[in-house]
Amino acid sequence: MNDWSISENARALHQDALVWDCHSCLPLSPDIDLGVLARHKKAGVDFVSINVGMDMNPLGDVMRVLAGFRTWLRAHQDGYVLAGSVADVRQAKKDGKLAVAFDLEGSVPLSGETEMVRLFHDLGVRQIHLAYNRNNDAGGGCHDDDIGLTEFGHRVVAAINDAGMLMDCSHTGHRTSLDIMAASAMPVIFSHSNARALVDHGRNITDEQIDACVKTGGVIGVNGVGRFLGDEHAGTEAVLRHIDYLVERAGPDHVGLGIDYSYEMGVPSIPADTDRTYWWPKNAGYGGGAMKIAAPEQFPEITEGLLAHGHGEAGVRAILGGNFLRVAEAAWG
Ligand SMILES: [Zn+2]
């Protein structure tokens, strides 16, 4: 039995609902123990997407991480499943296992080749956004000049649609995200993005982006990053505040969770010579101490809070995972 300190009502619902974390992070190192993800499972999470690379990670490092993570998951099939389909996710929940898929944060690892999209799909990647904070050859990042989707970017969007992956717009620049949402043949998600109307930070998304996402049939995953929530303690009430706003704006069928929890294991995720101030610019509100992120253990509290905020059982199930399940089913095929 779990040790969630929530009401019986919330406990039963949290246990039964399919809970989907659209984005969290492990150190990007091939030899780490993915068993730390047991914290997600203990918190009632059934699926988590973990990243295997960002725009600042050289392709060779991304490949080594993929090899390492895949090897670990193959050796631990008693508790974990590398999920390639929604059927895999449903089966994992039935079997009491944690379903895991990979995501890529940025299109630089595609090395200018759209064919790389399908290769990453075949290695277990099920979600990609095109630019990590800064502009690249596919389009704009959210902390850079606001350029549109490039000709290469248009071909990458089509390749992501064709390969059966989720088209993600978190970390992406404003214009590029709107171009992607207009171009994509499939629902587009923001895997981990909060509301700009509540906290004016470049990583948060505007009402225009929210409305465009809804038009694609997509889903916005609220993240637990204190700075983006507007709460340095990354408390559950702050997470709920962003969910409430998005439900009001987008409706309950277009909101989910991608808490962006970062498992710290004393292993760096980026090359030692990376210029951090380029990727996380000071004038965009970075720097100045550690950044608290909501922990997986807050998932049961989120369920209890959603009920307390009057979302109703069907709405809570949709927000916890039903919505991301729906768009994954459409995109992954
Ligand atoms: Zn991210």
C-alpha cells in the first residue's frame, strides 16, 4: 500500500487514474541507475517521458545516453517498460510497472537531416521540440530573436508527424511555435510550459499560444519549476494555480502535467565547457541560486488539490493523464 497522506476519495481516484508525466529529467549520462524513477512509480505515476538530449549535447553523447538508458530498461523489465505505444502504457499500468519513453529537447541532434527523426523514433524517442531556448536551423527558441519556422523546420515538423511522434513546442520561440501549430497535421503539445498571464517569464506561454494549441487538439503540460510557477518553493498550490488558469482558458481536455523534475545524482548533463549564460541567459531571469522543482511525491497532492478546486472526477482523470494519452494515441499510431 502507498503512503500518500491524502483523503480516501483522492487516493482511490489517484490509484485508478492513468497518471502521465510528460517530461522529467535524469542526468544525461549513460551509466546512471534509472531505478531512481521508482519515486515516480511510488507517487502513482504510470508513464514518464525522460529526455535523452538537448541542443547543447553533442550527438555522440545523445547516442551514448540512449544506449545506456535502453540497456538499463531491458535489464529491468520486472518493473519498467520502454513504451512505444499507448497499448504499452496501458499494459504497464495493469502490470504495476512504470512506462518510460524518451524525448529530445531540440533539433540540433538531427544534424540537419530529417531522416534522423525516424532513427530517433526507432530508438524509443516519442516527443521532440525543435529549439532549446535559442534559435537554430529549424526555428526560434524562447530566449532569442523571435524568428519563424525555417524551411528545414517545416520539413522536420512533417517528419515528426510521419514518424509517429508528439510534436512539442516547449522551449520554442513564440512565432516558431505558432508556425508549427499551423503546419502540424497532428495535435501539438507543450510538454512542460506554464501560463505567461500568471508569471511573465519567457519560458511561459501566452494566451495566443494556448489558444493555438487548443485549435490543434493539443495539450499543455504544467511544469513544477519554481521560477516558472512564480513560487520559489514550487508548492502544489502554485501548480494548481497554473492548472486552474489553463483549464479556464483552454478547457479541461487540453491540460496535463509535465513536472520537469530533475533527478540530481551528482553527474553533469551537459559538457563541462558549455556556456550556461548562452542557453539560460541572465536577462531572461536565470541565475541567482538553485531552482526548486516540484517533486514526484507531489502528484497525489495534485490529485487531492484538483478535487478540492472543484475539477470533478472526469476532469481530474483527463488532467492527470487522459489528455496526454489521447494525443499520444493519435500521434504515435
Ligand atoms: Zn525542458
